[in-house]
Amino acid sequence: MKPRTLSIITGCSYLVIFFAAIFANFFVIESILKDPLVTIQQNHVIVRFGILAFMVTVVFDVVVAWALYELYRTHKFSGLSTLFRMMHAAIMGVAIFALPVALVSTTGQEILKQIDLFNIIWLIGLFFFGIHLILLGLIIGKPKIIAVFLIIAGIIYMVDTSAHFLLHNYEEYSSIFLALVAIPSIIGEMAFAVWLLIKGGRV
């Protein structure tokens, strides 16, 4: 497959992941956290679409892993980077199992317990995703600014996951960590997706 085609596939897949994740996280998970019983019992259709959206992100995570490997297969870190992204996708797939259980739970406490389980497993997956981003930044090299943002995002993903388990008072700093994770990851990954769609594979 031509490099340009692979770049377009990767860029489009990134956009699908981005929008599906926004819907699943900020419209579904946040709604459950605010009012577990009402969301599960009265808005269960939205929750089901949220589960589907998470499944879509896993599918396209695998597509991105494959396409990036094909695109940069001559680089010495390409195979390792692909493995770490696949680990993240696999762990995310396991985390999703907690959400259908939340759908059949009958108390707010049971629902929140399943959401906590989902978040913890996903958090572990993000540690490996962080390693993937660091390697990806080293692999692409250029544009340099995008590579730097990807590496920074990867480091902060790993730091954030570690802080969750090492700091007993993590919640006091959660907003700071959220900003530290969100800014470089959104800038780096979205810029990379746009670059892939516009210029990727042309050289």
C-alpha cells in the first residue's frame, strides 16, 4: 500500500478515535458519574451508544497501530511502538467489559463501582500508550514540534498513571494532572493527524 494511502487511513482513524472518545467520555461517562441511576435507567440508550463508541476507539486503535507500522516499518522502534499501542488497545477492550455490567446494576453504588473499575483498567492501558507516544515521537522525527509534543504527552501519561497509584491524595492534584495530560496530547495527536492527512506520505 502506498505511503500516502496509509497516511490518510491513519489520519482519518485518529479523527474517528478523537470524536468517539469525546462522546463516550464527556457525554456518557460524565453523565453516569453525575447521576448514576437516572442515567442508567432513563438514558440507557445513550449509555449503550457510549459503549459502542468505546468499542469503535479500540477498533481504530488497532487500525492506527497497523498503519503506523506499515508507514514507518523501516525504523528500528516501529515494531516496539506498535506492540505498546496494541497492548493499550487490548487493555481498553478489557476495560469495556465493566460498562455492560453497569447497565444491569440496580444501585448507584454498584454503577459507580463498575465505572471505577473501567477507569482503573483504562488508566493502566494509558501507561503503555504513553510509551507508544514516546517511541512514535522518536520514529517520526519530523515535523519536530509534533514529535516533541508526542514525546511530552507520552511522558505525562506515564507520570499521571504512576501518580494515581503512588499518591494517596491524588484527587487534590487531579485537575492539574488533567491539564498536563490533555494539552500536549491533544495538540500533539491532533496536529499529527492533520499533518498525516495533508502532507503525510508525500515524501
